[in-house]
Amino acid sequence: MTLKLSLKAASALSLLLSSGLAFAAPQADSQLSAQADSDVSAKAPLQAAPKISALADRVAKYALDTYGDETISALSTLIPYKTVETEGMTPLTHPEFVGFKAQLKSLSQSLGLDYSDQGYVVLIGLGEGEQKLGVITHGDVQPADGSFWQQDPFTLDSQSQPGFLIGRGTEDDKGPIVTAMYAMKAIKDKGLILNRRIELLVYLAEESDWAPLKAFLTEFTPADINITIDAEYPVVTAEKGWSEIRLTIPKMPKTPKDGIAASGASASLDSFSGGAFASQVPQQAVAKISGLDMKTIAALKEKASAQQGMKYQFEQTSSAGQVNGQLIITAEGKSTHSSTPEAGVNAVTHQAELLKGIHFARSEAALTAEFIQQMVGLGLYGEQFGDIAYEDDFMGPMTLAATLVKPNEQGTEIVLNLRRPVGKTPEQLDQETHQALESWQAQQSVSLKGVETYWGEPKLMDKAPHLQTLLSVFGHFTDTPSPRPVAIGGSTNSKLFPNALSFGPAMPGVEYTGHSEHEFITKAQFMLNLQMYTAAFVELAVSTEELSE
């Protein structure tokens, strides 16, 4: 029978579909501004979604019954390729990407789908003709720190947690690629007549650089209706703009011990660092401190135990805790995609909060911790960063997460990752950013280096002609009456394609695990995605004559 997941029976799949997740976060500049659509928050509810065709339901059931287990086996052949951006290499030269493309080609051929390698883009298709249904995905993934995983993150792990498919790319985006390919295979098996070619586009630098995709689209004609399977259900019609603030706390002369004492400082913060990459809420942060007495260390441990969701490890180089000993504090929080900071526990900000109140000698590391304490704090929405905070009724608030604190030759670089809704222009945000930074610099008597800002455009996509069809598919397979579109904090490739809507793979109200150090998709969700993608492709690409039979 067709697998249906009733939202009434599954409390995790919230009916409050207005809650947004956020996803892949490349440094891309959309040329399409959402400012003209400022009336988004006033939109009336959509009408109840109609039922899907009997044909779509039958083919979805066939896909599940015939290929359910095979899709998992196919996914296990894609996860091992470490398609992570590597300095000095491209998807054209990187052995992992070359191997990944070869495996995609082999899988395509075994399923009877056509395959075309366009360099940074792979096209996998079913059918012919100028009219197309575009399905937009990406094959590159974010780095993974194996020390946080129960098994190798680049091996599909279905044993550690029964019912879970764990590994880098299972949700973002290798899992969706596989389910889309088997949806196409099911349609091919049935010999259905298509009025649109189904064309799966797999981009290989979505997590790092959109420029090659933009260049590709100057000569390639995309479909006139597109689905991006790199976000959330039921249908995403608004995306915040991926944004960033970078700055460097400058290096400073090392303060001698007698200078520390003369300043009245109780200790020296020798280093402060944390984070893995710009679009991940940090799982770990490390602070190294000299000169703390045992009483202060005991107070820190007590304070650390009170922080919810955090684990701390205290390591002393001097067992007696002498004044000249060094204390290494390793903080472990919970990583998550930086566009949903509320789903994680930021190790960097909590580590800074732990150290608040200790009078450190002036140093690069001490100023770094103070910047995090004073400008970011434990908030999620830029509340302490001058006047930058704001929100939109539909898209929600702008989020701000400290994602990287990394010492380098110039000092310590701090990266703040933001997701901005409509409501403020880049010029206003830039002005507010610099005003906040100038105020902090004056207060601290320091000159920041390398201050850079980037303001990606939010986008509204609520006029696409296939919106109601996708809502109908979601409503049918999840028993959801009158599903409504949602906004997310992420920035997907859909911004670059005409009439593009995001459709899964994550359920609303359920934590998105892409970019985290525990990425997974449940087997039940994987099977549900296979059915919904199959049904959507049938509804949008199969000839109307067959649909009406």
C-alpha cells in the first residue's frame, strides 16, 4: 500500500507550516530583488489543494514497492565520494568529483536515463522536447569532522540508529538526487507519454561558488518551470538572502607577566577559536588561559555546568593550578545549519559567555572574546549588533550567527553568517553594520582589519504556475488539509531559475540536519520523498491525456 504519513499521528511533523528552515548557503548574488514584493506578509490563504490524479498515486506506489530498497543501495554508492570544495582544485580536476560523476553516469545508464557531463553541471534526463520540467539539485557537500560521528561520515550508516540513514549528503543533497532518479525510472517503466522532458540538474559547487552556474545559464536554456529539492516541504515560496560580515581582530604585542599584574588583570586569554565553516553553527570552541587560580577555575566549572546543551572539558597543564599554568577549555555544543541557529547550540558564543566577567589582560584573544560577548551574545537575531535587527511578517526575523573564529597571520578572523528577509536594503544594512563596528572600535580603542560585508538578496517566488500542484501532492501524501507555502532562511539555486519552487526533502517543523555533524534522513522520510517526487513529476510532466484516463 502507499506509504502515507499522517500529521495527526506524527506530532513531530507540525501543522504549523509557517515555521521555516534554511539550507544551502553559497555566496551568490541574485539579480532578482524581492523588495518589489513587500506585500508578501498580507497574502490571503490559498484555497484547499485539490486531489492528485489516480495515475500519479499509482506510479508513486509502484516506485515505492519496486525501488524502495534499491534507492538506499544507490545512495550508499554516492555518499563515499568526498565532494567537498578543496583549495586549488575544481570539480573538473578533483578526483572525488570525477569519481562521483562517473558513479552518477553509471547509475543513470543502469536506470535508462540520459546523462550529459557539462563540467560543473551534470544533466540527467528522461524524454525529449523543448518543453522541460527542471529538477535542481547539487552534488557537492560540506566538510565533516569524523570525530563527532559514530561512523565514517562518508559511508552510509544505517546501523548506528535503526531507521536512520546517516552520512554527509543524505539530506543535502545526494539523497534527493537518488530519489529523483528513481522517480524518473518508475515513470519510464510505465511507458508514460511525457509532454515535458524531465531534466535533473546536478550542480557541483552550490556550497561554495555560484559563478560557474551563472556562466552556464548564459548559454543553457533552463526549463520554464522548476523544482528545487534542496529545502523544505510543503512548498517554499520565499527565501532569505545569505549574508555575511567578516572582520579581523588585529594582532597585539604580547603583554609581559609584570605588565599583566600592573594592569590589574587576573589572567591572560592566550587564544580563542572555534567553528568549522561559515554556514555551520559551531559545534566546538577552544580557549587557552594562563594565570587562573583554582578558585576561579572551580567557579568556571560550576558556571559551565549550568549552560544547557553544552559540554565542557577542562585540561590543566599544571596539576597544582599555579598562576603560570595554562588551562585549556574545550566547549562542545550542537552544530546545525547556520540559517536555523535556533536548532543548534553555538559553542563559540557559549564559550565567550562562560568567560564573561574574568578580567583578562588586553590581547587579541581577549578582544575576540569581548567582541563575541558584546556584539553577538547568546541571541540569534542580531539584537546586540547596533540597530541591525529587524523582521518581516512572512519571512521572519533576520538571523545572525557567529560561525567562525579563526586565528591567522593578521590576527583572529571572525565570520558572522546572516540570513536577511525583505524590509531593509543592502545600503541600510551596510550603514548599520559599520556604525555598530565603529562604536565598538571606539569603545575598545582598537582598529579592526579586513572588514567585509556581503548582502544576498531575499527572493519571493509565489507566482509559479505549479505551486498548487505541489501543494496538492504534499497534502495527499501527508494527509494535510489545505497546506500553505512557507518561507525559509536559506538560499538555494532556485533563485537563478525561472518559476522555481523548493519542494522538500525536509518536513516542516522537523530539524534540518544538512551542514550539521549528524546529518541524516530517516528511512521513512526517504521513502515518502520517493513517492512525492514521483507523483509531482507525473502531475507536471506526463501528458494530460494520460492523466485524465
